[in-house]
Amino acid sequence: MAWLLLVIAGVLEIGWAVGLKYTEGFTRLWPSVLTISAIALSMYLLSVAARTIPIGTAYAVWVGIGAAGTAIVGAAILGEPLGAARGFFLALLLASIIGLKLTAAPASPKVLPSTPDPASDLREDRVP
């Protein structure tokens, strides 16, 4: 489930990265609203996925999906150039994402130390 959420987060990153072009510097209302919503949801899903996927792996995969996807969408929809060298390096990036997925160990949950209750020093039943 975490990997599915991470992929969705990566796709949303593609959406907000491309959406930035349509906001015209956040001067257009609806493209700006959609872009900001995609940013927030993408970050949230990344944080949920990082509960069980190591953060280094989760972040690298998230960025990789976003970077590769944005370059592909830029070429396919926005007419940006995609030459042989750029295609080769995008393929390397996709291979790296797959490699990170195949070699990822689950994150071990970290238990944070509890904070002492400051009111505990004020209790009457406590003898100094």
C-alpha cells in the first residue's frame, strides 16, 4: 500500500510541476488552486508512504517519478525537445527508481522518547 501511495504522490508531483507552467506565476486562480492542491496532497502521500518505506528511498523515488514524468510530459504535451541523450538519461533514472524499489528494506518504526509531564513535579502526592 505504501508503494502505491508513493507512486500516486509521484504522479501528483508531475501534475503540480506541469501545473506551475499554467499558473503564470500564480496569477491565474484555478490553475493555481489545482497546483497548490496537488503539491499538498503529493507531500501528504509522501509522508504517509515514508512511515513504512525508508525516507531516503521514498524521497528518491518520489523525486525520480516527478522528474522523469515531468520531462516526458514536457516532451509529449508541451513540445519540449527530447533527444537521444536526454532519453537515455531518463531511462537511467527510471532504472534507478526500479532498482530502489527492488532493494528497499522496510523502515523500522522509531519510537520517540516520551516527554515528561511538567505537571508531575507539582503533584501533592510526590515527596521531594
